[in-house]
Amino acid sequence: RRKWRRVLGVLADLEEGCSTPVGRLKQVVDAMAVEMHAGLASEGGSKLKMLLTFVDRLPYGSEKGTYYALDLGGTNFRVLRVQLGGQRSSIMEQHVEKQPIPQHLMSSTSEILFDFIASSLKEFVEREGDGSQTLLTRRRELGFTFSFPVKQTSVSSGILIKWTKLFYIPDMVGREVTECLEQAMSRKGLNMRVAVLVNDTVGTLALGHYHDADTVAAVIIGTGTNACYWERTDAIIKCQGLLTTTGGMVINMEWGNFWSSHLPRTSYDMDLDADSPNQNDQGFEKMISGMYLGEIVRRVLLRMSQESDIFGALPSKLSMPFILSTPMIAAMHEDDSPELTEVARILKDALEIPDVPLKVRKLVVKVCDVVTRRAARLAAAGIVGILKKIGRDGSGGITGGRTRSDVKIRRSVVAIEGGLYTSYTIFREYLHEALSEILGEDIARHVILKVTEDGSGIGAALLAAS
Ligand code: ADP
């Protein structure tokens, strides 16, 4: 009894620590908008890098021709070929090939990695053929999606700031990314030019905009999380005199690194950060993205099990970092069987904890709920932060004495991608719910989250075309 009460105490503390009432979410919204300003005002002005992309035109639908793209950033890389017909939304044909990146290449040398990629690309181009002789002699245009922090020097070039995720190739840090790829392509005898170098969020925004011209931002919520959006050049103060024909440019926020004292942080988050290889980095990402949610849940369950005997003797697997993945917590969370059989199965298979009583299974589901709900609501606050920054959250509606109801609220589309959002239904529902709470139903109705698929790669091909 007393032990169970202690477990409930741990749960209550967790709920308290993770609570995200709408008032707090609004503080996060404001903090996001403020940090965006700061990051645009000066280099290093914020934890938000607010990187220039030099993408100053988004595809409209009039693009024509055959373009290639290469998407490198996660555990897989993709090569794509897109044939564009020149009418809005008419991608005539697209072919995507996905390949895992051999683990040893992720910590090799830039030459080894890019030779491998160039070879795969060459095989793809040759295997595909393209039915057109002219293309054999013409130099092909490639959109390169490279989803790591890059300091762009032009729309097609940039310097790698640091590796993230599972990659670690020291010789590449500080080098021109495009040069590395182009040199490898020429070593392999592939006649191709990198027309654009972008990250996955920018590709997603490009594809979103291709389909719907009201698309103003793109968000990725998968293994990691990031966002980009369309900004007016005169708001990019750190780059004075920046001129583009459109008067705007896409800004890659690198929002995973956002931080604010208003974020609801628990001891589990602090411990997770302290044990991570990138301490004090990617604070927002560590609360939100798929790489971490399962791990936060594991830490809570471990604490509960240390405080009591809910799982019997302390299960050794429960002490192993990252043993509980986010898809596993999603499966437990979405288990709607009366006996919670899926929860029992996962606890047994993944953590080797058999025969967990129903009462404890319910508790596990509750922990998944608290952690996921916080993540989804914070992601929603981040999105509203962007909308606020560009005056699309409805708050700037009162001008010249007119009341808000007189003002036509513009439709704003946010392109969204990533396994956490697309595959975890409860996460998605919590995110939408929070969006409505923060904005109010009337304004939320004009904010549309639109899932794009393979946008990170296809979008890069579209940008190469435009
Ligand atoms: P990546 O971000 O690695 O490029 P994705 O966008 O497909 O690729 O995201 C994959 C991530 O999404 C996984 O690492 C996992 O955290 C999360 N994810 C995938 N499927 C699910 C699921 N069913 N439930 C919850 N999270 C999931």
C-alpha cells in the first residue's frame, strides 16, 4: 500500500512537472517568437540559429523537366527522380529509392561516405534511364537535401557546422558540403551539378508550397525535430542589405535547439540531457522528438520501479538507455484492449518484465500519455510561435480601430512531416487540440497542417527546377 502510494507520488510529480496549461503554452509561443527575432537580429543572438537558406523563391507549379534529388539525413538515404509537367500539382512521375546507410560509413571519412553516395546515385541514374537522349548529353540538375546544420554560402553551397544524430565524420566539419559531393560525383564519372543544397524542412516547405501557395512554414517531427518558414528579407537584420527579387527568404530555424525557462522541465529531462553526448544542446528536441520520448518514459518507469516493487525485483533491462523506443510507447498508449494485452506484450518482450498486473499496466499507459501530451502541446506552441512571428496568429488583427472580427484572417498552411506526427495518432490529436486552445477555434480554423510525403527529397528536386 505504502509503496503504491509512493508510485502515485512519482506520477503526480511527473504530471505536475509536465503540465502545459494554455497559459504556459502561450508563454512558450511568445518566447519562440522573441527568440526568432533575436536569432535574426545577430549571429549567435539566440539558441535559435535562424540560418539563411538563400532559397528566395518557392516552387509554384510551373516547373518543367526531369530533376534528381538526393536526401541524406537520417538512417536511410534516398535517391529520387521527379518529372515535372508544368502544371500545378502535376508531378508526372516520381521514383524514389530508399537505402540504409551502412553504419560504418557514418563514422568514416567524407570521401568514403560521398563515394558511396555518388556510386548509388550513378547506379540509379543509369538503371532508370530517362527515355530521352538529350538528357544523356545535358548536365543533370540535382537537389541535395542534407539535414544537418549548415551555414549556407549560397543556395547551392554551404559549410557543415556540426554533425547530429548518428553521424560523426570529423574531417567534414567546416567543409563545403556541395564540393564534397560534386568531387565524388566526378570521381565516379557522373555528370551532375548540385543546383540546390537544402535541409529536409526546406524541401518539405517547397513541396507544400508547390501544392498550396498559402504554405508559409514546414515542420518535421520524426526522429528529430526542426522547422523553417518564409521570412521577409527586411526582418533578417543580421544580414543587412540582403536583396532578393521576391523580398523574402526561407529561414531554417534549427528549432530543436530552442530553449526557454517557460518549458516545463523535469528531473528526467535534466538527467537525460546530462547523459547525452550533446549536453545543453537540442533542449526542445529532447522534449518533443521521437528519438527521446520512449527514453523519457523509460526513466520514469525506472524511478517508479526503484520506489516500489511494481515490476517485482528491479528489471535489469529497464536500466538500459533507449531500450524503450517511441513506437513502443505509442503502441502501448494506443492499446485499447480491455486487458491492455499490447502493453503486457511490450513490457515482456522489450523489457523482459512478465506478468504485470492490470493496475500497473494502466499506470504505464498514463506515463506514456503524460510524456506524449507534453511533447505534442509544446510542438503546437512552437508552430504558433512561428505564426505569431509572421503575424498570422490572429493577434495582430486589430488595426486602425477595426475590431478583430472585421479583419479577414488569412489562411495559413503549415507543411508537416515525420513519423511521430504521421504515425502516432494520439500525438497528432493532442497537437491539434493544443493548437485550437492556443489560437481559439476561430483562428485555428484558418491554420491548416498538411502532411506532405517525401517532401524533403521531392521538394529539393522542385527547388532545383525552379
Ligand atoms: P526520420 O526522422 O528518421 O528521418 P521519420 O520522419 O520517418 O524519419 O521518423 C521516424 C521516427 O518517427 C522514428 O524514429 C520514431 O521515433 C517515430 N515513429 C515512427 N513510427 C512511429 C509510431 N508508430 N509511433 C510513434 N512514433 C513513431
